[in-house]
Amino acid sequence: MRKTRIAVVISLAIAALSPVRTLAAISDPVKTKDGKVSGVTLGSGVRAFKGIPFAAPPVGDLRWKEPQPPARWEGVRKADTFGNVCVQPNAPKRVPNNVAVDLPDSPKQSEDCLYLNVWTSAKRADARQPVMFWIYGGAYTEGAGSSPHNDGEALAGKGVVLVTFNYRLGPFGFFSHPELTRESGRNASGNQALMDTIAALRWVQGNIAAFGGDPNNVTIFGQSAGAAMVGGLVGSPVVKGLFQRAIAQSGQWMGLGMAPMVPLARAEHPQRFRGGPPGAQAKAEEPPTDFPPLAELRGRSTEEISKTLRGSGMIIDGWIVPQDLSITYAQGKQNPVDVIVGSNKDEHLAMGGNVAFRDTLMWDMRLFAERQTAIGKHAYWYFFTHEPPVEPGARDLKATHAAEIPYVFETLSAPRSIPDTSSPRLAAASQKDRDMADMVSSYWVNFAKTGDPNGGKLPAWPVFKDPNQPPHILGEITECPNADVLNAYDERYKRMLATLTSAQK
């Protein structure tokens, strides 16, 4: 462990010098390409537009297909209520529960779930405020754009247009099948969640200007599985031009560790690959598929699919992800975007307790910074060390996985997402925590505006240049694993990359 620069000055001065909050005054209703929507004005003056469809419901014959355009509507659509959330497991007895579906006011679940939400403080439609586009985490199996911890009011109040959305989850969002591959017209299947994300980003390109946003200044950001999807999108040729910057919080294209990506053949035939290496090929004498015919599966109920199928997570689908992204990034073929990347001090405490998990994830994020720097872009690497308060007697996971989210969104009073067990009540009442949230959110907003998180009297955050230098610390604890700890992972990765490259030839 080593001493590193202190990135936090817990003082009211930071709060006073953070990005200026403005009041919204765009016209209502707002005209989108599909019809007019009418939102609600919040107490801060920010306007919120909820439950806007960005694609047709992916039901019936559209189950597992690429999102199709939504139906246009006449008149004015009320956008004052969140849309359905995508199908996912309830967890009412878990601590914390699934905040996407288990709260008293959670939207209902449905396969008809492709809706997005917009928060804006723009005073006029031509304000061209930067856009921040959130991709939630949840192990590819849970989450929603309506979850309270990713509410967009505070960030919008700092001068960005904030967009959240829903993407399909589990066996609805990460399912491959040989028949899907054939009918796609691209010889690809799986990654429906990435398809949904791209559809929502394209909606932003066509509509966000009407909400005061700048479609040419879009920052995607996500945490955990959402951060892995950020890594997938930065590496994808399909999304070129849909965003200009990216923020990955505790995840990248390999997920939360170091491993090859799953190829399409393995996702299509999970049974015959069970127990084999990720790149293994199926035997010719094996049956053609591990799944029933596609028509039969599309005829099954939502409940049956949830009980009988599993999602594979993000894979090499042959289209959005045409090859293992470790190769793409090593070759410098990823999208040239500036990034903020980082992880948390106690990631491991909720993940089995092995500190190697924390160190590997920290190395993951450093690698992301290295790869973007190598193609001439700016990277900003952080290490979140702030320990949120916990209720007396509660399990203290310190700066664990997902602990930074309420500070990014300034939603300290919101129910926490898995696995964060900290106290919304105590954090919201703490000036130290409010100042921390103001600082972190200001860094994120500044980056979305200009590509540089620095501004005002925020503690200086240097651009990433040398992997042997420590990350920027977000918190009071100024120690982190040193370069020797992280460099030990480089040799393992070189061997893995050599194997992947050799297999591709």
C-alpha cells in the first residue's frame, strides 16, 4: 500500500464552486419524432419526462429481435410516470432488495419495457447542453432506469441533460440461438441488451435536441455490468459517432475480472461446452442445438422463459462485438473517446472477501485507461475510498461495489442497490457525505461538458499518463494497491491475449 494524492477537500467551498444549477424553462409539450410528450416540473425547476418509448415492445415475434421503431402517437403523451421495467427476479428479503422492482412504488415488470427517461434544466430547446446517458448495472439480471439511486434531477440541475433507459435482462436480453443467428441477417445473435442500448442512443441522436441537449456531446456512463457494456460499446464498430465520451465505474469489456469473452458458438450451445475452455469448439457429432425450436420458445410465457432459460451475458455476437474485445483494444481499433475509469477500495468485501478481486478489478480499469491513452485520447483513473456511513449493527462493507453511485448522482437519500449496505438516512444527514457527493458529481458533469473533470476549486485530477503512478483518490483514505501489485497481472494478460490472437489467425 502506498500514499497517494488526496483528491478530496471536504468543505463547503467545493459545494459553492460546483457547476451552477439552472432552472428549466423549455416549452411543454416537447415534440419528438414519434409524437409530443408532456413532462413534470420538479421542485428544483428541473423538468422530468418519464416512460418515453424508444422502441416497439419486444414481445411475440419480436422477442429476442433487434429493437424496432416505436409506434407514433397522436396528441400529447403524458410522460409523468416511469414505464414498465424489464423482467427480472424479485428479491424482497435480500439486503438490500432489488430496488428496481421491490419498492412500494416500483413500476410493474413486463417484456414491454423499452422506455427511457429524460431530466433537463435547459431554459430553451436550443441550449445544447451536454448529454449524460446512464447504463445501469445488476449482473445483467436486474436494474432499471427508474431506480431511485439513478434519479437524474441533481445532475440535470448542474447543467446536463440526463437520460436513463431500460434494457432487456437475463434470458430476454442475452440469449443466443442458431435460428436467431440465421434470421438476424447478420449471422449474429445474443446481446439484445446492447441492441436496446444502441436503439436508445439513436433515439438520443434524433430527439434530445428538443429537450435542450446536444446530440454531438454525449457521454455514456455505467457501473458494474453497465460499465462492462460501456467497455463493449467503446469497442464496437456499430456505435461510431453515437457518443463522444465514456465513464466506466467498476467494470470493462471483460466484466469484473480477467477472462476471454464468450464466443457465439458457446452461447448457442451452452450444454456441449459445459466445463470446457471459453474458446472451445463443439464436436461435429453433437446435436444441432441445446434449445427447443425458436417458434416454440417464442410461444412460451414470460414466466416459463424466466424459469427455463438463462442469459449468457455480453458475448462475441459477430456483429456488435465482432471479436474478443481484448484483441480490438490491443490493436487500437476501439472508438476514440476520452474516458473516466475506476473502481472502489473495498470491492472484494461483498464478493467473497478475497482482496485479489479488488486488485484485479483495479487493474482492469487501469488497462482501460492505458488502451485509450495509447490511441491518443485522454483518460482519468480514480480509486473511490470514501466509506459511507452505516446504521448501528448493520454490516459495514465500507467502500464496496456500487458504493459510489449515490455520490455520482447526488442521491444520498435513495435506497441502496446491491451490494451496498450503507445508510441513506445517515449519508443524507452528513455534511461530509453531501460534500463528497457534490465533488464526485461535479467531476462527472465537468467531464461530460468538456472532456476534463477539473474545474473551479475541485482538487486537481491529472490526466492518466504513467501506469506506475497511482490513481486519483476519491475519499479520505489515501492508500491503495501500488503499481507492483497491479503490474503482476500484466504478464497473465499478455499470455491470455497471445492465446486469443493465435486462435483468431
